[in-house]
Amino acid sequence: MIAQRALLAAVLLVVAAGRGAAAASGQVSTSRLANDVPQVRAVWQGSEVTDLFKEYNNIFRHGNRNAASHLWVHFLLERSEQMTNTRLLNLFGGFCAVSGSPVQPSDFNRYKLTLDRVDGSGKVAGFMHYCCWPCVCDTQDFIRVDTRRVATSDGEKTYNFAVIGNPCDHEEELSKPFQDAFGRGMSMLRKDAPEVRCKDGVLEGAPLSDHGYVIIGMFFDAPAALNAPTALAVAGPGAEQPGRMTEVGGVKFQDEREYEAMCEDRKRNGYNSGMGEIFRRVASISPVQIPTALFAIASAREVHVSGCDASLSGSCREALPDGQAAAKGATGRLVWSESPGHKDDEL
């Protein structure tokens, strides 16, 4: 135990030195990677989703909303300080995070999903409003949950958001031709998703979550009962009934589990329904990587080594205690965690 404490102390010294160098160069690491979304000065009177719909042409200026829900998010967040929490939540229900389509929120298009948090801390149940059921399948495959603090007229609040990885990590993928899932010939994402635009590796207009992921919609809170262990059980084969409404805690919704068979059938048919492959192709360029059990450590226990990457070469490798594992975390920063079987209380 003493040896382990000494090793940990050595790591922290190396990290402190690295942070000192980073601070001297003006590259200070912060615990949150959410980007700044400046507030607009002009007062916006919109309070209903129909008011948001009227802003469509101001939000999407390069063609259409395919796979560009981050721009809906940006419009709302840059006006958040003008809104109460209730008003903000209502407006976030006005678009589909997957397709970008305007949506009139209702009980019937409210879907319950259980998704992974990006930090590997576990799953969380919540709601999303969709334009159509295939969005359930695409959400399960690509969307994860992260947080961001938002200032409203009621004060600051931390919300859960639906997030994807940054497609501009590999901008060249936007220009690769592919066969359209609906038999319309060859296409490319630059044509089908013209609002997905990159500049210096950054997705233009995209608000980022606390771990640096692209926010595409709100992941609305669910009643506590839906986050109980028993609520995560999967319906048995053949038990699904698409369109069936469920009610928990006074909230009516459709459950993702009702669509398991339909999602499998859609997969077998090349995703030829809903948005087809447009959202899937954008989201798969740089998918969110959930830390495994080995690397899923609380951010307070992460050690960020300035100037190091996942190759762990030279002094970077020397900075890690024996028997420890390291990996390039979801945010691209080097983190270390205990090897399997290592007990936290031994440090």
C-alpha cells in the first residue's frame, strides 16, 4: 500500500509539472469541455414550438435539416437566459434529434430510452420526441447522454443532453460516395446533409457537452421509477407491441423495447426507412466510445498528462505507475486507471 501511495504521488507530481507547463503556454486543462455559446441581445418572444418552426430558414441556411439538430440546439441555447426552465424544456421538444424534423410534442411521440452516459458511469432512462419510430433504432446505436450547465432566467441548471461524436474528426468522410438506401443512386453526405459543415475540425454551430460531444437534443428526465434496476429489463421475444402506450408516474410514452423486432428487420433491410442512412453515416464517423470497466473512472480520479497521447511513448509511459493501464479517453485526453482487481481503498 505504501509503495502504491508513493507511485500515485509520483504521478501527481508529473501531472502537476505538466499542468504548469501547459499553464505557461496558455493551454490550461479544464474539467469541462463545453464550448461557449454567447447569448444574443435581441429579445426573442417565442414560447411555443410553432414559434420555433417559424425560425427554420434562419436556423438552416444551407439547404435542409438532415442530421443537423445541433443547429436547433444552438438557436435555443444562445437565447436560454431569456427563458424559464419550463419554456426551454417545451421548446426542446419541438424537433427530432435524429432527423432534425420539426415535431409537435405529444404523448404518442414521446419515447422512453435507456442510454449510456458518456463517462461510463452507467445507463440512464429518459425521454425523446421523435418524428417516426426508426429514430429509436438509430438512437440506440449512436446517441449517448452527457450533461451541460445552462443559464436560464430561473438560474443555472444542469441538463441531460443527447449527444453524438464529432463528425469533423474525419471531415473527409463527408465527401465519400455511397449508395442511397432508397435506391436513388450514389450520393454523399455533403449533398444529403449540407448543414453538417466543418471548420478546423469543429462542427459549425454545434454546442458541446461537458465531455466535449456534439449536443443534438434534450434527453428529458424520466420518473425515478424508470431508472430502477427492474425497469431496465428487456421484454421477452414476441412480447413487443409497437404503438402501445405505457404510463409511469403520470407520464405517458412509448417504450423503446416495443420496437426491438422492427429495428432488427430495418437493419436487415439496409435501414431503408426513417432517415435512412444519413444520420447513421454522420454519427458513425466518430462514434462516442464509452469507457470500458477498466477505464471507467470518475473524472476526479483521472490524471491528465499534458502533451501525452495514447501511444504512451517516452516520459509519458514513465509517468504511469507499474500495473496501471492507460488509454486515450473519450475526450482525447490521456487517463489512467487501476488494472483489473485493484481495489480503490488500497490507494
